[in-house]
Amino acid sequence: MPEPEPNPFGESDAEVAPWLALAVEAAGVGVFDWDLSTGELRWDDRLLALFGRDRSTFAGTIKDFNSYVHPDDRDRVARALATAIESLGEYEAEYRIILPSGRARWIRASGRALPGPDGTAARVVGAAIDSGTGTDADARAFKVLEAMPTAFFALNRDWRFTYVNPVAQRLLGGVSADPVGHVIWELFPEAVGTDFETNYRRAAETHEPVSFEAYYPPPLDDWYEIRAWPTPDGLSVYFLDITERRAAQEALERHARRSTMLAAVTGALTDTMDPETGVGRLASLLVPELADWCIVTTVDGPRGAVTRRQLRDIGAWHVDPDQQEHVDRYANLRIRALRDDAFLFRALQATEPIIIERDATEAISAVLEPGEARDLYRRLAPESAVVVPLRGQGQTNGLLTLFRSAERIPFVRDDLDLLLDVGGRAGLALGNARAFTEQRDLAEGLQRSLLTDPPEPDHLHVVVRYEPAADVAQVGGDWYDSFLQAGGAINVVIGDVVGHDTAAAAAMGQVRSLLRGIAMTTDEGPADVLSRTDAVIGGLRVDTTASVVMARFEQTPQEKAEGVTRMRWSNAGHPPPLVAVARDGDGVVDPVDVTDRLAPADVEVRELWGHDTNLLLGLFPDVDRTESVITLPRGATVLLYTDGLVERRGEGLVDGIARLAGVLAELTAEGVELDRACDEVLRRMLPGRPEDDVALVAVRLHREDRPRPAEAGPAHPA
């Protein structure tokens, strides 16, 4: 029987048996044994030769071994050894060594950690060979992977990590000190069933690269951009931590969403003349972006202790059209059904939103009286809710109530910040509208208090109108008047004090009263009355100017028999009156008698400029004022108006008067009675938001050979 070969380290045959197995398995490569308790590292002759060393130069320590390893590979080899020791597992590494000649050689090593009596690692044994892959190109590629600033790892076909570069090691450090040798699905169980597994397996099966973005939960808690491509050995993966980029992108998207929402809200509030209508539209703007359904409420009347009677739900919207009917019905019922401790009432006293993060169905049901409203609400079944005060001018002008279902997360801080901004804009719009309305109503009330109802003697029908400007600041100087003088003549006056404010309204009251008083006490004609008024304005130092037309309707017994009336008028710098006369084949037609519609061409409309248009009142007290006279047939219509009716941007006064004449001709031809005709004149002539106030007086001379028409109402001689 032949003698056994001496073992590499001089041990007995029993001790060397594992090494013989390893040597066979490794096809004669060098072997090593590292005693962890003593620190001794033993190499056989083949391994020494592989490293270019001999027993005289090798001290047998791990420090010696590390000094032979290429500096760029030392940390990676150390991590592989530490992982094997810690896990009592396999050790595998491919690395470069520096030979005494200075040349590099690639080594492939494998082994395992063996336990001692206490169950912890006592030895690491293994073998190593010249891998034969250590070309300069390989070295450069490896160096690139180690030095690259982005993460890279490789998986074999069994989904085990075979390489992890330093950046990947750092990023994945929250899961494992060294992933090499571990199965990815075991080391990262949260990746199973996600985009990570789906895309990795698809790349391996289709042999096509994939790229995607995905979030991995704690302990990593980061977003990654991943690119994976198949290789003959498995899968190579490049990934980049894009958490900061995603956060910036999400912040940009939030800002864009906020800007878009606020632009839509601003548009809704400004695209209508009625801010309440604009605020009511908010429900449809906020759903589904911020809620599944929403109700908008306004607060009417004076502030202070607001009662439920002051609350009105003016808008409601649901993301599901099938639920819209239920939301509308609930909005109609809920205010009356709410108890005094309801969240809606609490929000009236708050400046911040009132939030119900969960169980909103139960929470709000508890403050609803039993009945249809509560049943509807429970059917809508929200999970979270928020009530946002619409604040403006230091008070709550309305409320937004938004609801989310259980499928959506509760309202977060970003949502509330956006809703506060929306609420601020809506509340300011409502507050401004309310202040505007109150001021306009006050000014208009003052204006109207100075404008009295006209007398309507005999067969004259007098209709007056006053239309304030859309802008409250424009209320002021326009006025009309109509009165009987002592001699029985009826006078109509139209005037416009220069200026558009409450001071102009006050000056208008003075001029109107002076003119009326002078006319009543003197019984003089229009020119003389205007002259006296001019003189009094100068003598009393009334600091104002005004344009006026005063017209006096007179009739002698002979003129009455002939069915005509004289109109004497004087114009102090004012647009001319218009007179319309309709004629058919039989002569002048009273609009009351129009049965078959006439054509506008059958109506003659004249502009009564007169002999001279004198200066405005208040400029020169001693100016000579003139009168003009026209004889009007019964059936004629006379229209006096202020310039706000015929002036608009981009159109001259002459064109505006011509347009008014056309409207008057149409209405006369249609036989429209005088009250409705005045309304139609305003509707057809004025823009949606008139920039100036308007006054007008219309006089229709009905025939006297028959009773006063019913449309003219009863006669009021004084």
C-alpha cells in the first residue's frame, strides 16, 4: 500500500480529509486555513506560489494577505470574509493581487466559515486559483464599477447578489452590511410582488433591458430610478436614489396644481357680475381635485351672532353623477336639520378649517336631527370632512364643506393650505360684493329719495327711469323731474350734474330744488327758468355745473280741438330730446292703436337740437338762454335722457344718439306701451355693466277724443 502524500500543512490524514476534498473539487488549487482564535493564516505551497511568495516572506497573518491584495479591492474582499464569518456561510471573491514584480494577477477564491464548540465561526477554510480573467480591460472595468458615483449590483441566475459596488453598498446598507451571496427576494422581501420583481423577472425572461421608477418602503424609504439588463450570468442593475428629485417634482406638481386651481377659482369669481354665482361654482371646481363632494354656503345679512336663517347653501357637487340628486337634496335640507352644536356652526366662529379626519359619517350624523337629511347623509357616507370658513374683511362671509370617501386619504396640510387660499379669495369676493351692495344701495337710496313720481295730467302719460352705474362710485348726478306749473302746463326736466360721487348727488339735489322752486313760483317758460336758476347758482355760490333740458307741454283750446300740443324747450349743454311719430296711410298713429305691426320706416324720429344749445348751468350766470318750439300730434312720444344712455367706449355721441333713435323707432312701430318701452330702451342700449348712471323721461301724448288709455293708468294732475 503506497504511502499517503504529505498534507500541505503537515497534519494527519484524518485532519486533511476535508482539504483533499476541496483540492479535488478545486482541481489542484492552493488552499488556506485561517484560525480565527489565534489569527494564524496557513497557506499551502501552491497558494504561496500563486501569490509569488515563499515561506520565508509570508508571516502567516491576515495582515500579510491584505497587503498583497490590490488597494482598490481590499474593502470588498474584507466585506466578503466578514459576511461569511458572521453568517457561518460561504465565502466567494474575485480580486486582484500585486505580485513582487509589480504585475497584477486576478484570483478567484471560495471557501466557508466553520463553527467552533460554541457555535460561532472558528475557522475559515478555502481554496484559490488564478481566475485567468485578469486582463487590463477587466481591471479597468472593475475599477470603473468601484469608482462610479451611481449604484450598481449584479445578480446570478439564482437571484443571488454576486457583486455590489460601494455606492450600492451604502444605499442598501439599511438592509444588509454586505448583500453578496444573499438571494434578493429574501434580503428584500418588500420587493416581492412589486414593480421591482415584475421588471427584473421580465428582463431575465425576455432578455430585454427595462427601466422604471419605484418606491421601496422603510428601512430604505426612498424612490429609485432603476435600469436592468440581462447578461449571460444573470442580471446587471444600475439604480439611482431619486428621492430628492421626486420630492422636487412633487413640490412642482403641487405648485402647478395650486396655481391651476387658484386660477380657476379667480376666473369663476371674476367671470360673472354676481360674486355669489361665482362662489357657488366652487363646488364643481374643487371636486374631484380636492374632494368627492362639496357644498358651498353663504352668510347673508349683518354679522355678529349669525343665525341659521342667514345661511344658504348655494352650490353642491358630487364626483358621481348618480349621487348628484342626493347631494342636491341634502343641501336643500341640511341647514334646517343641523343641531346647534353642528360643525358648520362652529366654523362660523373659527378662522382655521375644522377637520374630521375619520368616521365623518358618524360624527356629522350625530349633529343632524333624525329625518330625511340624516338618512341622505348616511347614504352618501363620507369618511373624512373639512369645513373651511370663507373669510374676508375680518368676517366669515361663507363656508366650504368638503367630503372624502374611505377610498381617499384624509385631508393633509397641503390640501388645507390650498383650501385656505381658495377660501380667502372667495371670502374676499363675497365681502367686497356685500360692501359694494350696501354702499350702492345707500347711495342709490339717497339718489332715488330726491327723484319723485311724475304727475300725469289729462292725456299725457309720463314715465321715468333711473338706472345706477355698476360701479358704486359712479352713482351721483343724473336726475329727472316732472311737475305742473300754476298755469296748468306740465314740465319735464332731465339733468346731469358734472361729477360721479355723493358730492355730485348732493349738488344735484340743490340744482333740482332751485329749478323746481323757480318754475313753480314764476310760471315762466323753460329759458327764463334756466336763466334764473343759473343766476341763483352763481349768487349762492353753488360750486357745480350741470347740463339740463327743460321741456314744457302747453295747449290752447284751439290746439286741443285740433289734437296737437306745443312743446317748448331749452337746452343747457345736454344731449337732444328725441320725438317719435308713427304714421300709416291714414295719418299719425297712436301706439295704443297699433294692431298690425308697423315697420320702423313708418316711424319718424327727430333729434330736437333746437335753435341753439346753450352753455351748461353754473358756467356764466348772465348767459342769454333761448327756447325752441315744436307742435306735436297726439300719439307722439318724446324721450329725454342723460348721456350715460348713448355714450360708450369706442362710439361717439352722434352714433349713440342715432342708435337710440333706431331703438325708439322699433319700439314705437311694435306698439310697445310706454312703461315697457322704457325698460326695453335700457335693456337694448346699456351694456351688461353700465359705467355711468342713466336717467330718462318719456312722455306719450295720447289722443284726447277718447278716454285716457288704461295703459297710462289713472290721471294724477298734481
